[in-house]
Amino acid sequence: MAPRQTRERILETSLAMFNAQGEPNVTTNHIADELEISPGNLYYHFRNKEDIVEQVFTRYEVRMDDALLVPEGRLPNLEDVWMQLHMVFECMWDYRFLYRDLVDILSRNRKLKAHFARILTRAASSAAAVLRGLAAGGILRATEDEIRATAENVLLVATFWMNFSIVRNARGEVGQDDLTHGIYQVMLLIAPFLRDAERAHLNTLAQAYR
Amino acid sequence: MAPRQTRERILETSLAMFNAQGEPNVTTNHIADELEISPGNLYYHFRNKEDIVEQVFTRYEVRMDDALLVPEGRLPNLEDVWMQLHMVFECMWDYRFLYRDLVDILSRNRKLKAHFARILTRAASSAAAVLRGLAAGGILRATEDEIRATAENVLLVATFWMNFSIVRNARGEVGQDDLTHGIYQVMLLIAPFLRDAERAHLNTLAQAYR
DNA sequence: GTCTATATAGGGATAGAC
DNA sequence: GTCTATCCCTATATAGAC
């Protein structure tokens, strides 16, 4: 088979298996079995398991960098926030293995840790910029300190929302519904600072997910 | 050596090593080495590694159950919230290995998962009760929906604060200072609902940790 | 590019002597 | 209660044939 294709299949299957079973529970042999190729073949394409994780991470990084772009040239509105949260949460969902064992995965690999920290920094800037934009547009009222603290909480809630869902449900899997709930949960962080009309509207929407 | 003592030493050392290196990275052989006992001896006292984790978890559970007790017979004030957050965060710190790899640890053990879910449920009740108490005392103003959503975010931020700290600092360890920052971060979740005087006071205090 | 076969290492766990 | 010795199994990774 063409080299590109096998390499690509390994990456796709690895991602799927990491997401389904958790990265620590997926071995190179499991991946090879699933693809019906030999372990030796897998090691022809990648130096080791960590190499696979790194390549998958790189794709995640590109995707998340895109999701974090803030629309320029105009002030953001609540619809923009909504849209951006969807982009970000869908990216997190597609690479949920990373978030499931975030500390463990990053602790084994300095490069990944540095890159993830960079993404968090970008996300913090993005969140703060959007909040400032909302304030400038009169949609939101908050001091600079409140904006900074809220941006930090937005980051934290978004980053660990899926883990929270998994851990809270005594049984049962986490699905796309929980993601939507997470988006609302993030919106509710900024709700107290919204103009009355917008806050009332948001609270009505959020009823369905409490 | 008396059986109680060796068993006790195993539990203490395991906890220390789990916290320092992460539970997935600590093997039964490592624990035995550290204690300068034989692996066979360790297995005389515990059926397997999971048994050790369960026993350590039980102690965590007792401790957290205590920290989540809400003072009865009077309305809570902000000082109570402050104190309780300290109790809870110190407990989380002492058993931080559990939070570091929460999803992974719980996914391997249904019993632990059920117990942790129970603790989260208790914590949610506790948080909501305290917020309602603050509202009843006129310290805070929020609708029932806002209280519910805020309690959920309090839970999430508290549960994953340490992981967030670890992951955000590109390098360097997490220490007790970060814990204090986490407590402020939780307080800032409820700040928007506080009476003006209390909110101003809190924001002043929080300056040091932004 | 892919396979088979295998080397190496380590972790979990037990048997049986002391 | 503790130790030594050991077994089993799995995971990573490589060598060399095809």
C-alpha cells in the first residue's frame, strides 16, 4: 500500500481508539490489530507510540488555532460567542482523548506541554478580547479585573467540561448533548455581566439544560 | 513488624508516591522498594494495587465528607464560605493524585466511580445550600436558576483547579500558593451576585492573585 | 512497504521457605 | 509477617526475510 495511505490510516485509527478507550489503554499492538497490519509495519511508519501521539496532537493544534481566531474589524456580538464556543467544543470533542488524560499526557512530553500551554495562552487572549469587545459594544458591563477573572474561568470550564460530565454521570457515556450543555455552562459564566435583556434571553435558553 | 504498622506504612507511602509521581506511574514494586520491603510482603497486606488505591480513596472520602458539612442552625456568611473552601481545597491537595488522573482512575473501578459521583452530588447540595443561605441573609442576590448554575460551576472549577494550574504553567510545580489562587477563583464565581460592599471587598482581596 | 520472529524490559502476582 | 524466587503476561521496539 502507498506509504501515505498507511501512515494516514494509522493516525486516523489511533485517534479513534484513543478517543474511545483512553490513550493510556491503547497500545501499539492494539492499533496494529485494529488495522490488520503487523506491529513491525506500524513501527516502520512511526518511531514509537509517542510519535503517533505527537502527530495527532499537531493536527489538534492546527484545528484549535483556527477555532480561536477572533473575527476582526468589527465588535463581536453574542451570536459570535455562541459560534466560537461551538467551534472550540467540537474541536475538543474530536480530540477528547487529550482532555481525558491531559495532565498525564502532557507530563510525559515537554514539547506537548509547551504547545498546550501556548494554546491556553491564546485562548485566554481570545476570551478576554471577546469580552472586551462585548463591553465596548454595550452588551456587557464589567471591570477589567472581572473580565480577566471571567476569562480564566471560561478557559477552565471549557477545558475540563468533558471530564466533569464523565465523572458526574455515575454511569453512561458522554455525548454531543453534554457538549451543548457545556456551552451553556460557559455562557452562564458571563451571564451576570450581560445587559438585562440579553441575560434574560440567555437564562430562558439555558432552562433546557439545567 | 506488627501487621497494622506495615499496612499503615504501605498506605502512607503509596499516597505520598501517588501524589508525587502520579498514580499510573507508581508500581507495586516501586512502593515496596521505597519502603524497603519485598513485593511479596506488600501482596501479603493487599490483594493488588487496586486494593491499595481503594483503601486510600476511602480515607479521602471520609475526609471530604467532613469538609462538605454545612454549619447548621444559622445562616452562613462569607467567612464560612472562605473557611469551607479552605477545608475542601486542602483535602483535594492531600489527595491530589486522585484529581490528577481522575477520569482514568475512576474508569477502571466502578465502585470508586460511584463513590466519587456521590461526593460530587453532596458537594453540589452543599454549595447550593450555602448560596441559598447567603441569599436568605441578604448577602447575595440570585435566582434559583442562577444559584444552580453557579453551584455547578463552583464544583467544576474546584474539582479541576489543580489540573488547570499544572497544565497552564509551562514549567514548574504546583504548590500551596496556587491553591489559594484557586479559592479566590471560586469566590469570583459568586462575586457578581454579592451585595456591592462585599463584592468590592472581595475584588480588592483578589487583586493579589490575578 | 510489509511481514514474521524475536529481543528486551517491566509490572502484577503467587508459592513456598523461613 | 516477611523474604526469595519465580511465573506469567503484556508492551515496546528491532532485525531481517520477503
